[in-house]
Amino acid sequence: MQDSLRFARRVPPCAIVIFGASGDLSKRKLLPSLYRLFYERRISQNFAVIGSSRTPMSDDQFRDRMKESVSKFLEDAPFDEDIWKSFAQCLFYVAGDLSEEDSYEHLKTKLDEVEKSHQTAGNVLFYLSTQPSYYAEAIKKLGAHQLQKGNGWRRVIIEKPFGHDLASARKLNEEIHKVLDEADVYRIDHYLGKETVQNILAFRFGNGIFEPLWNRRYVDNVQITAAESIGVEGRGAYYQEAGALRDMIQNHLSQVMATVAMEPPTVFDAANVRDERAKLLRAVRVVKPDDVAKYAVAGQYGPANVGGQNLPGFREEPSVKPDAQTDTYAAVTFFIDNWRWADVPFYIRTGKRLPKRVTDIAIQFHAPPLGLFSQETKGGLREARPNLLVLRIQPEEGISLRFLSKSPGSGMRVRPVSMDFNYGSSFGERTPTAYETLLVDAMAGDPTLYTRQDMVDASWQIVQPILDVWGNTKFDFPNYAAGTWGPQASDEMLARQGHVWRVP
Amino acid sequence: MSAIIFPAQPEQILKGLGKLWTSLGEEEKHQGRPTVLRACAMTLIVATDEADAGFAASQTISELMHEHPARGIVLAVSPDAENDLQARVLAQCWKPFGKAQQICCEQIEITAKPGNWQNAAPTLAGLTAADLPVIFWCRHQGALKKDASAADRGGLEAIAKLATKLIVDTRGMQAADGIALLLKWKGEGKLVADLEWTRLTQWREPLAHIFDNAALENSLSGFHSLEIEHTEDKPGMQALYLAGWLSGPYHAEVTFRKATGYGPDIQRVSFRSDTAVIEFERTSAECVTLWSSTGRERKYSFAEASITALMTEELAVAGYDPAFNAALERARELLE
């Protein structure tokens, strides 16, 4: 009955338990994604969601709340009242505190009911969308109440942050492995679920023309930018403790770097792809404490007027200490010590209150060996190295290739032009959100886009020395104004290598 | 075209552009074939303090798009603006002769209440097209003045920082002020251009052709004396540039002389060696005549180039302009 060319991948029946169901992530991402999957018939008809949080609610109250959220946060898709009614029949709620034993017993009872009423075959996907400090305890209690075993499979999705440093990540892994096998642990990094990030693999390994150029011989440097124009938006208390390096570079951007730089897997399956990513991360040079100032820059935004609107500095944001030392901007130079990438700098930057929201990866190729048209290209480094391949992750997913072209008319005048592929206009159809992709993968038992213990470990190792040094440094913050591309020290970091940040 | 006006937040403007392209794409759906081609080779920022709230600048941008497709951004000042800084987005589209497909460029108009244009740089920073040159054409004469207020000068410098090339028109400025401004930006590593230099093309091109003559070929080093007649009390930017260009390579002796004639600026150029003389003179309002001691005499039409024509020429020079930069340096020496 299956037709893999025409049917969506078959997802087995299951129940999804969301811990922290009244939180922002559930409302904004998880439930809208599940509704959309249901709408598109991409999940099994034998499916149920059990929300759990401390807020007392009935099933119907939970359904009403989620209806409000789904209709509000559904991205690029219509909300259909009739479909919602069917979907809502699959939503249930169990109130409870993760630290209390009773909560797990109530959950167990509900799971048993749902298994019978919705024929979920005993398969359960637990989603930890709670405060990170509850992760270890929740998993421990799942084990204590035998919820990690059942008639079908049991898997656990764990949201970031996975630990707050290398030691805590290792400790958390230890606690998890007391209850679950690594194969049942799905550490989510939603960046890896984005279509364009997945497309990096297709672009590199599905084509024959790019991979021969993908090495130190042709690539001068790589720049990965994840810029946000917004501030901390009510997350001041969390962000104050996390900072940009922890919040973005340790997880999302190091995984993106691994995807860009990894070796081709021998087979395209979860184990091989993840092996290559992990291997790449292990090859990243760990910066020595004395060199942190040379290879890493911390920044924090100050107040500014942007577009006639006065924006507060980070220290003026609600719930933020007036002397906070948090990095709202981080830029790091990484080197990958392998044959492919030796001495090629990978510059990664991320920050809040930058001029625009944009995430992309720029592969800057070497300049041609002889500057035949140097008179026209003398105007700066960017023009001196004209060939730039940009993999755009957001907001407009796509790929651009910049090269020099002769201007029409007599004489050999050259100027940079851009050849663009736009995901939306080429495929026309709506692309699934990262959470839709990742939820389906987890239900289908495909961990390719999830991070494995050794990958998490390796990515913490490369940022830990920077965190240690920054933790003992008193910065003269703020050092960049909102609406600018970050502190001057970041430009200087690249200038030391003879490079400049591109303007995305 | 979009008439929706919103606060000048980069995210809102970019979303507005996205919607604009979506609406342009709707036509394609109806016709079932590509009808719109999105073109962009640069970001062109134009700041103006003219009283027309940016109308003339917008008009010029729309004319420039045909040869230099760009994301055009006009930053204008108007007392009628509803917000301190407000924006609207629109598309400039045209259909090349004989083609079925329209070419469209996006344009952003940012209007500031007086005293607020200086805060536009953070907005502009979020609006530049990725990885393409950013050209800043400053028509804001108030900010270019030597005695510009600190706020105006600060606003100008903040926008200048975003640009790879800066274009100004120093016509009407004191030469010393214009040269100082351009050299300052040049010293900061910017590509600079001056429309006063661009206006000289119609002087420079015929003069250069003279030296294609076999009798004068390789004789440039022998031209030791240069006399330029101009209409201003002191030599203006055009006279200094021309002197800098002609005298630069071999440091010919330069004399400036005030004269009356047809129209503003340069009236006559006389270039001498021991054996040859070249003279180039405006002989009517619409004509210049060139004489050379080789017996050549030729008349050329002479017309004040439009701003669009000057900008079209200047935008075609994407990189470093060695002739202009050498002339600028020499002009400074002559001024001293």
C-alpha cells in the first residue's frame, strides 16, 4: 500500500507528552506545528497530545487555550475550524508538578487511556519543554515510574540548552543514560531542522561541481552570521544568565558550521551523518585561554534611536541587572585542524539588536591569482575577493553566488553581480517549519537532525575556554549601539587575519 | 506601488518589500509566465534636504534604474512627516522595448521630520542589499557645508560609514571645503566621487583625443604651461580638477585667470609646450572650439549635463577611479 514517491513518510501511531505545555514554546511552535502536520495528514490518524504543566486545567480548557495559540501563531497556513475540531479531539491535559510523584502516576493513567481510545500502540514521545533545571529530575522520575518502557517505543526530546557548560552537560548526559539509551534521546536543535540547513547537505553532496572547491585550496574564509534585530523581548532573566555564546554559538551555529564543513558521509543515514558532524566538531581547535581575546569578542548593546524609536540598552531591559556582564553579541574565530580546512578561519557571529534579522553562511573564495581588472576592483577587500557563495537560512531561504561580470559597453569594466536561487520561488510550495520537520523525524525514529551526546560534548568543549575567560572578565559594556553590526573589536578580530565582515 | 506609510523600522520596511514583490508576483500567476524581473546591482542611498521632500531625488532614481538597477533609498526631510522617521516602499518598473517582461527595482522612501534625518543611519544599516556595493549620493547640502551643525555632520558621517562609494556635488562649495571633505573620506578608505569632476568629461575627452594625433603622441611631458580661465572670483572645483588632471603627471605650471564668457565655470584652457599650443574655448553658450598648433580646429557641442546623466556616468565606475583621485590630490597641491 505504500508509495514512497508520492506519499509522505509514514509516521507510526503515538502519543506525544509535552512537559511545559503552557509555556511559550508549546504555544508558539509545538502545537501550531502539530496542527499543521495533522492538517496535512503527515502524522498518523492514531495520534494524541497530552499537555502537562503546573497550571490546573481541564482537557477542554487546554484545547481552548491551544486553539487561540494555534490560530495566532500558525505560520503561512490557514486555520480551518473543522480540521481543528478533529485535532482538538486528540488533545488532553494532565496538571502536575514535575517534582511530584503523583504527577507521573496521573500521566501514566492518562497514557493508558489514550493508548486504548486513540490506539497509539504504546508509542510515546516525551517532549521536555520545561525549565532546563528540571530535565534530569523529570527523566529520573520517568524511569522511576516505568514510563520509559511500555508496549511500544519511548523517546524523549530535550530542548536546548543542554547544560550550561561542559561539566553540566556531561552530568546531564550521565543522568539521562541511567534511564534511557542514547538511541532514545533526541536533543533538539531547531536550526538543523530548517530547510536550508538540510539543503546544505543536498547542495554539497548532491552536486558534483561544488565539493571540489570546498576546501582550503579555494576557500579563503567562511562567515556565519545569525543576526537578530530584536532585543531580549521579555526573556531578560533567562538571557542574562545565558548570553549569545551559550544561546546560539554553542548549539545552533556550531552545528551549522559542522554541516558546512563536515566530510561526506559514506551513506546518508543518521549514524553516518552524525558521525561526520561529530568528527568535524572534534577537529575544531580549542582556543587557549591566553588567546581568547584574540579569537573571540563579546559585546553588549547600548541604547539607541532606530527609525525614530528609542530602544533601551540591554541593561535597561526588564529583569536585567544594571551592571549585567552578559554578552548580547558574540563573535568567534574557529579553525578546523584537518586536511580540508587547515588555516581557513571560520568566523561566527551572533547578536541581538543588530540592523536586521538575517541568518546566513558565506563561503568566501580566494581572489583570482592575477588581478587583471584590479583598477576596477581596488575599492576594498570585498571586491578584491569577488566570489562569494551565500547560503541564506532566513528570512529568505536560498542560495546566492556573487561573481564579477563585465558591464555592458566598450571597455573592460567589471562589477559584482549576484546569481540567486530562492527557495520559495523555485519550489512554490510552503516549506515546513523546523519544528514540523523535527517532530515528524522523532516520531519516525530518524535522529539525523538531532544532536548526539558526543556532538554536544564537542561543541561545549570548543566554547568552554571562552566562557571561562569571559566569566572572569569585567567588560566595559555596552560596547555597541543598537542597530549597528556589533563592537569595533569584532571588526578588528577579522582585520588581524586580513578579512572584513561582509554586510549580509 | 505601495502608499502605506509606516515607522522606519528596518524589519517593517523589509516586510513591506516582501509584500510588494508578492503582489507583483500575483500577476505572474494570472498570466502563467514570468512577467516581472527583479533587478538589483547595488544599494543607492540618496540623502536630500531639498524642499520638495525628496521628489526630485526619487525622480532621478527612477531614471537611473534603467541603466543601474538598484535598491534605491531616498532619505528626505519634510515638516509634513507624521512620524520622526517614516517610510514607504514602492517598485520602479519599466518594460524594455519589445520585451514582454517588466524589470522592477525596489525603492524605499524615508521621510524625516526636520532635525531627525540624522538618526536614519541605523535604519539604513538594516536596509542595504547583501554583498552588493552601497553607493551614498549626498544631496544634503546643509550637511556638506563647512559650518554644518554637529548633528548634521554626525548624521552624514554615520551614513557615509555604511557606504562603499560616496558621491557628492561640490558645485557651489568653496573649493577648499570640497577638497578637504573628499580627501577626508578618501583617507578613511572610501571610494569618492564628485559630480563636478564628472561634468569635466566633456572637456577632458576631446583634450585627451588631441594626444591621439601622431604629431603630439608622447609629447605630453613637454607641455609645461597651463592657463585656465574661469568665471568665479577664485578657481572653483572644476578649474582645479582640470588643472590637476592636465598638469598632474608632469607638473606643468598652472595659471588661473578670471574671465567672462558663456555660462559658469571654465571658459578657456590653454596648454603650451615649446613647440605646440592647444586651446579649448567656449565660443558660444552651446559650443566649444578646440584649436591646436598642429592645425586642427574642431567645434564640439557643449551642453550642461543633467544630474541623471552625471549620475549614470558616475555609477558606471564601480571601483577605484585613478584619474579622479590623482586630479584630486593635485588639486589640493594647487590650492596650497
